[in-house]
Amino acid sequence: MNLTDTLIWLVDTPSELGDEAALCTALLERLAGQYDEDSLTRIGNSVVAGKPTGKPMILLVGHIDTVPSQGQPAAFETDGLLYGLGTTDMKSGVAVMLHLLEEPAVSSGPYDVIGVFYDGEEGPADGNNLERVLQSLPWLSDAEFAIVMEPTDLRIEVGCNGAINATVRFVGRSAHSARPWLGENAITKAGGWLAELHGREPELFEVDGLEFREVFSVTKASGGIANNILPPDFTINLNYRFPPVFSIEEAVGRLRLLALAADEVEVVDRAPAAPVPEGNPHLDRLVAVTQAERAAKQGWTDVARLAVHGVPAVNYGPGIVAQAHQVEEHVPLANLEVAYQNLRRFLT
């Protein structure tokens, strides 16, 4: 298969979050043509291809799950673009990974190149199975460098923001809506705080010459019982993206400080930010080989999880950032060839 055919095959093998088993099996069957049995490890619905032989180790990392379908048809090509669920996020990156692992010049090159294909990335942090893979194979943490092939528009995105979700609750007292002075409206009680949050501008933090934005966003809200009852409870999900200058504990403290006006704050999900790898010769060489723009990663990716395990990692992939999770998701096929050739040179 060429890169386009591989991407079509990946897209037309559905792997929505929670339903990755079929693609995991298909990947194992394909990789069996390149690796012996001892060099392929299945962990749940994740696959690790390769094993250490003593050469410097570099990981190629990609998730095989997609977000749920929005009615997208089978993969189809138009004007050099391939459309379909997961084309950009991130089956185009997975296609490039497969072809690099199948390239003899890479397997016989100066590095132990290990492919890590994992599931559960598009859900909550505690269901992300890269953590299970890293814990099951501790030798992966000996890698000198990792490339997470998330969509980056062919830029090298370093570091990443952390992410916290918190339930913020305002408590009132129910009453008949005709006599509101007998109760307290929990929704309007939150009004001043919401208005302040609405006008809040992202705060910029510079790390190694790159700008990260600190952002607080209300993403869900619920409250009210009936049209003629004052709501006694108003619950909000506050999503916080924090730059890699803060630890998880510091970020939680900043969120709680912002939400002081609320009656209750409960952190329900958290993931750390990733530091910018500084002084890493593999990153310097990747920048030199690709001549790619270097940028900060505003969203959260598994470079943060890898960093916790001691592996310096960056994001670099052929997908288009703005196309992730879109109904008409697509990727320029030319990007796959650019990413493949750049990484082939980097790995050989």
C-alpha cells in the first residue's frame, strides 16, 4: 500500500472511542509481516511494535481511536484532500508511523524506533490507555525522545497546556417565581461571576520564547426545576487550560482562587502540562531536518504523559489542527508525504 491507500484503510476500519478492537487486531496482522512475535505486544486495544536492542531509542506515538461519528461517509478523495472520520486526528499520523516502521532503512538505522499505537485518547484522562502501556512496558521510559503524531499542520509543537475540569456549584433556595424574595435564585447568583469570566482575556506566559495562553472556559451548565420555581442549584463545568509554568497543584489553586464566588468547587479531571524539552539534541536535529516552524501547543496532548515518565516528547504530524473533530474532517494528502520523508531522514 502507498500512504494514501493506508490512510483509506485506516479510516474505513472504524475505531470510535471505546470500539478500537477491530483496528487494533488489523494493525497487529499488518505489523506481523514486519516483526516477529516477540517484537509485537498487544495491551488491551493498544499495540507496541519493536523492542530495545541497545541502540538509542526513539518512540513514534499515535492514538488509534477517533471521536464519535457525525455521519461521515467512507473515505473519499477530492482535489488532493482525503475526507473521512479521523483523517486529520490522527489516522494520517498513524499511516505515516506504519510506513516508517515498515521502511528497511529505518529498521536498520542508528535508532531503535518503537511504534506505540494506543486507544482511549479521545475520552477522559483516566481512560487514556497510553498510561497502561507505559506502566506495562517500563523500558519505554528509557527512550531518549518521542514524537507524538497529533495534527500540527506540519509544525513542531513543543510543550503543551495542562487541563483541568471542575464542577463549580452555586447554591440558592427554591421559592415560587411570583415571590422571588422568599428564596434565592442560584442561576442569577452566578451572574456577576459569569460576566467577569466572560470578559476575561487569556493571559500570556512565555516559555523558551514561545507563548502559551491561560484560558478558563465554561463548557456546560445546568440548573432549574420548573418554569415557576426559583432554581435552588446551578452547576457549571469550568474547563481550565494552564501553561507549563504551573504544576497541577498550583493550577488547582489558581482555579479555586478564580471560583471563590462559588459555594462549592470539585476538581473532577486533571492532566499535567508538558515542559518544553530544552537542550535535547534530537529536538534540535528534528528542527534542522524538517525546517519546520516551532510553536507552543495550546491544547493538551500525551507529550505531557510521556514527560511524567521521563521521556522528552514533541508533537509533529501531517493533520490540520482546525480540522480535528469537524464534520467535514479532511487532510491534504501531500502532508503525509512531507511528514514521511522528513521523519525518514530524521530516523536514518
